[in-house]
Amino acid sequence: MNAILEFLNQNSGALMVVFTLFVAASTVVYAILTWRLVAETRSLRKAQTEPRIEVALRQREEFLGLAHIVVRNIGLGPAYDIRFSQRVISGGVSAEHLLAELTQSNFLRAGLNYLGPGEHMTSSLTELLKDFEGKMNSILEFSVNYRSASAKPYSHFFSIDVGQFRGVSQFQAPHLHKIAERVESIKNDVHNIANGSARVQVDIHTAQDRAQERKQQEELWGMPGTSGQRPGP
């Protein structure tokens, strides 16, 4: 023990330097970790309040021959002052006609003042089967400019290649549409019954029917008071 104390007393200066360096290094590491945590927190907060506008061409689920432009805010924050511009990249006259059909909706021309998180807007429809080859060879470009709640500006470009829908087919209607049709049919049936325009067919088994059945069984198996055995030949 005395040897250890003597060693510490003789090297106290060097030990103090080592300890000071260790504390300094620990402070630097702690500062770096704190800075990274603050940066990640700032990025997370920004992502939670940042809008993100998506522009895409979508086919209708119930009929793939129809398609429209869908503008959706896939971000977590609201988007303000949304403005659109469009142009044809390739496809010639067919692409020009397609763009004119899709942009008949006024919001693609005048813009939108607000689009909340998860909200979407759809354009007018176009028939893909009409001038099919011309439309499949069309490539359009949509640009969108908007700002966040903090007035930060955003700008995105979306290239829409209609040829991606070539060969897409559907064998049956989506299940949700089938369910909606069945519910609508049930609602109409109930409405017709309620207003008297239709009647429910019910097979009622009355007491008179049961008495008739009992009488037939007695005639077949014997009258009451007998042995209850089926008569012989």
C-alpha cells in the first residue's frame, strides 16, 4: 500500500495530465453525440411538418380503360399555394390531345390554395383505349410548386410515361367494388319492402299444419291407444 501511495505522489503530475486528457476527450465525444441528436431531432421535426406533393397518372380500379391525374399530398404537413404547369415531352398530336383531356379540371390550371396531409385531387378522365397506340407512346411532364406552413418553397418535376400501362389487364372487379354493389342491392331490396312495392315470401308452419301432420302420422302408424306398432300386412 505504501508503495502505491509513493508511486501516486511521485507521478501525480503525469496522472493529472492523463485524467485531464480523458475528461477532454469525453467532453468532445459527448458534444458530438449531442450535436447529432439535435440534428436528428431537427430532421424528424422537419419531416413531421413537411408537405410532399405527388403527381401521377392512375387507372380507375373499376375500369382500367379510364385514367386520370391524381395529385396527392403524401407528406405529413399541409401544402399551400400549389401551382402546376404541364408540357408534352414526346408523343406528338396524340400527346397534345391527351394532355388537353387530362387538364380540363380547373385546379390544374388555376392551382390549389391548400392540400392537407393525405388529401388528393383527381383530374378529368381520359379513355386509354381511344387512340390507344398514340397515347401509349405519349410522355408528359408535370411540374408543381408550393410552400409549407413555414413558407419554405418546394418544386418538383414528374415525368409521366403512359406506356407503363401497356399490357395491364384485370380479370375481375376489385373486392371493395363488389361489396359496394352488394350493399347497394340489399339497400334497394329493403327500401322496396319498406314502401310496399315488394313483399317478402315467408313459409309459415301453423298450428293447423302441425295438427294435419299429426293426424297423418296416426293414420299411418295406428290410432292412439294401440300398441303403437305398425300394422302388419
